[in-house]
Amino acid sequence: MFNCLYKTILNGEKHITSRSPTPIHKLGFLQNPSLSWKYFVSSTSSQQPIAVSYLINSFGFTPEAALSASKYVDFETPEKADAVIKFLKNHGFSQTQISNLVRRQPRLLRCNPEKTLLPKMEFFSSKGIPSPDLAKMFSGFPALFKRSLEKQIIPSFDLFKSLLQSEDKTLQAFRRYSGMFTNYLETHVVPNINTLRESGMPESIIISILQKQPRAFRVNPVQFRETVEKVKEMGFNPSTMKFAKAVYAVRSMSKSTWERKLNVYKKWGWTEDEVSMAFRNQPWCMTVSEEKLTRVMDFLVNKMELSYGAYLECTACSDGYKKEQQKVYGFLLF
């Protein structure tokens, strides 16, 4: 019961947020990259550097942000920047994606797109990733354009492929987190995988986590090892997926946050031992926010009148709990 209740808790109210760029007026330059550099000179009466005016008028930068970024993209004429923008548009990048790229990696405006950008896109395209997906992934992690194809991207891809034992799984992991092809692979991912192996976790579970949640391994190896040891001390069996969920849950919050969530359960009459038992039964119970946890507990205790024992009767909902499960899910949609 507890397992299903908390699965619906997590699945019923998931908010996916993303950083949005500062509002872009019209992105006129993106629509017409042939505008002459004289436009940028005449657009400001304060004799701003060409790059500053370019960033303000083309991408909606604030004067302060444009001035800060201009030290990376200083130029006298915008021809090279125009070529980069044209290249990205021709390869399926939207105006918003181009703006995100420039905001996060302004140096890209100075590169030769045929030499710096194209080879990396061609590599992933050769693996079967379509242009829209490539645009989404590169705009989500523009630092990937800065990586050396021969020295980092290809070796990282091959290493990931050897870990996942499949090119398809490697591509799936890349789609989920395009930042995995960085120096973190050797300094963080591999050591953390070895820690899980040493703990007794089966290779099949490690592969599943690496494929579905590659970002989970991008943590300090020392801290990761400490978390694994702590979860083992809690009584979890390393050979189960529940162990992996517990590692994620413990690692995802500070000690103070854990204590605050523990106190929420205590306010509803649970003892610390009961919370520990619930966590061993379903680790996700500690990953929801305190606010959501309070609302759900109020619903389950006051509306559904469920006792603590009902939460732990089974780890999977039986037919007798389906109606209650639907009620919980419906409640969590609002």
C-alpha cells in the first residue's frame, strides 16, 4: 500500500521547471542576419562597442549583461556572429534555442561553425539522433560545443557504451542528460559506479540507473561512498533496486531537510521507528516536499482515515486498495 501511495504522490504532482531566458523583444537580427553592422552603431547614442549593441538588439540582453558578455565576443563587424546564427538556424535551432546558447556560451559567436560546431553535430547525427533532438540537447547543454570531439566526446561515448553495453542505451542516456560527456565521466561517474559494484549491487541495476538517470552519478565520489555506506547501515539490501532508490533519496537532501521531513511525519503521530520502517518499505516517501507531504498526510489521515498500519500492509496495492489509490491520485492532481 505504502509503495503505491507514494508512487501516486510522486507521479500525481510533478512540476517540471526550466530556466527561461530574459524576454526577447523580436529577435529581429535572428530573422534577418544580413542587417549591417552600421545598424548597431547607430542604435545607441553612447558609442557602445559593436558587440554590446549586437547582443542587446539581437538577443535582448540588458546593457549590463551585454557589457559583461562582450569581453568574450568582442568584434568590429558582426559577420562571424552572423555566420554562427545562420548555421544554427539551418540546422534546426529555434530562435529561443539560439538565444539560450548565446546567453550561456557567448564565445560561440566567435567560432567557425563549420570547424567547431558541425563535426560534433555530425557525430551524433551519424548515431541516428534527428536534428530537432540535437538542437534541444545542445541548447540544453551548450558547453558540449566546447568539448573536443576527438579527445573527449568520442572517448566518452565509447566509455559510456562499454558501461551500458549498448549504443542504443548510450544514446538514450545522452538524450536524458547531454552533459554526461564531460570530464565528470572519469572523475565522478566511473568511481561512483565502482562504489556500487563494491557494495554488491548487480550490474543490471547499475546499468538501469546509468541509462535512466545518468545525472545521479555526477556527485562527489567521497560523498557518494559515504551515502552508500549509510544506506547499507539502514538495513537495505544492495542487490535490490530499493537500495538504489534509498541512495538517491538520502543523497538528494541535506541532514537538516531530512530532519524537517521527519518532523512532518511525527506531527501526524508517527514515531521515528515507524518513519524508518516506512522509508525501508518505500524510499520515495522522503523525497517529496514538506508542503506536499503535509497536504497528502492530511488527506490520507483525515479524509481517508487510514491508520499507520494500513501503509505497511503490503508493498504493492492489492485489488482492495485500487479505489483508494484512484482517490489519492485524483486529489494530487490539484
